[in-house]
Amino acid sequence: MLLDQMGITAQDLLHTPGVRPHVPTFGEYVPVVLAAIGAGAARTYGNYLRKVVDRWADRRLDDITPTEVETLMRQVQADAVQRRNFRGGTGAGEHLITALRCVYRRAVADRLIADADDPAKKVAKPRRPTSQRIALPDERLGELVAAAATGGRDPELDALIVRFHIETACRRGGLLRVRPMDLDVQQCLVMLREKGGTFRRQPVSPTLMTFLLHHVHQRGAPPDEQLLRYLTGGPVGRRRYDGLFTRIGRDLPWVVTQGVSAHWLRHTTLTWVERVYGYGVALAYAGHAESPNDTGTTARYVKATLQEVATALAGLTGEPHPLALSEEEAG
């Protein structure tokens, strides 16, 4: 009624000339996004967002076209560092698109642009090549374990890292985030905090639990801080893994040739668990069971219990576990 009295229609209000909402530039908005996302995501995508700012610092978010996004993606792929496991820069291109989608997704949520105006959604990610990681044969795994435990400045630390990954099949970040307070000594469980903010309790063998407790006692890790420590008492960083597998590669050329890393140990253990104990137990062992997007349709119907995972671990290590099912129960 008020609009009628003023002689204005609703359509008139939608077409006010000369008014353009303020949309920030990349130089203004990327720091906001980096402050909001988790540390892991910032570490993964921060480098790519810096490339975006270097190129488009003074450009508004709604000024970029899909063609410009794809052009930048191709340039990032071409400039990718060519390491031994180089696969055409597809990983770099994928990370760039993911980083840009993160920026635009937040811009849409903040009502800075409309969802339809997101140019990153209109550019397909490069097709990811098939992973070259495979489960290591028993002989190769034995060689790797021996090499980790018999060389370097701190073979005790290296052996602990390798054994932890073989037993738990966790990711690198999972071990680096373990604190002494995450150890359930009585039940031989370790609380793992992995990517995506996931938490899970993973069974470990009594022997590994003893090694972890010895490490805490010997190197003085505070209860609420990182468990894994150098001989000096300082916390172990992600670069330790690079040095570890570089050292192992000097003794075992096949490690260098195939580009073996700690993640290969995850593949090795999960493959063994799946072959022996089935898909459902492998899903739980991997920590995928709570995320349908990671597990496929089967996970909606099959979910292994903690006791079944502990039984799989007992079979893997040959050591009894307090949570493992008896042969009669497992049957």
C-alpha cells in the first residue's frame, strides 16, 4: 500500500541505476579466508592463494571470468616443480581450483556475490591420474623397517614413526598430532585427530604402546603437547618425514625409484586388512567409516566395531589385544 501511494513498484526497486554493491578485491579478501580456514587447509592451499593475490590483488572477486581462472590453472600446472613423482602438474592445478572454490564459497556465504557468479565452479579440475601407490610386498616392507631402525642420527625415533604408521595406517598428520594424553594405556588405544577435523580411537599393540610410553618418558613430552620429540626434546615437524625417506632411499634405491613415502604404509596395511578381514573392517581401520563420501555405498550398511579392528590388529602384529574378540566370538 505504501509503494502504491508513492507510485513505486517492486520491480522499480530491483533496477536502481548506478548502485553496485561493494565486493572486495582478492588482496582484501584472501587474508580473511586464510584466517578462517583450518591450519591444514591454509598450509595446503596458502601457496596457491598467494599466487592468486600476486596476479589479481587489485581485482574484485566478481571481475574474474571462468576463462581467466582456467588460464591461471594452466600456468600453475606448467610451472609446477618437476620432482621424481611429477605427473604433469595436475596436483597443482587441482589445488588452485580447490583454493579458489574455497574463496568463492565463503564469498557466497558472506553474501558478497551470488552463487551463479562463482567462476571457479565453472572450471573443471584436471583429471587426477591413477595413484601409483601400492601395497608393499612383505620383503620390501621388512627392508624398509630395518633401514629405518639401523641408520641416521635418531633410529629409535625413525623406527617408532614407521611402526606407528604400519600398525595404525594413519596419515602423517595423525601421528604428528598425537599427545601423551591421547594414549589409553589400559585398552591400548590412541586418539587420532586427522584431516577434516575427524577424531577416532585406534587400537595399537601392547608393544607399540610400551614404545610410545618410553618415548614420552625419555624425551619429556608434556601431556597436552605433541608426543613425538627429537633427542633435544623439540617437537617433530613434517619435514622429518622427508629426511627419513631420503635417508632410507640411500640404502634402498627402490624407495627413491618408486617415490615411496609414509602414505605407502597406509596402503600396505589397509590392503592387508581388507584381504584378510574384509571391506567393512578396512573402512573402520582407515577411519573412513563415518564419512559416506569416502567409503561408498557399502559403508552405509557395513560398519566394523572397535573390537573387530582390534582383532585385525592382533592378527597383524601377532600380539593379543585387550579389545580383540576371541576366536569363537570372531567366528
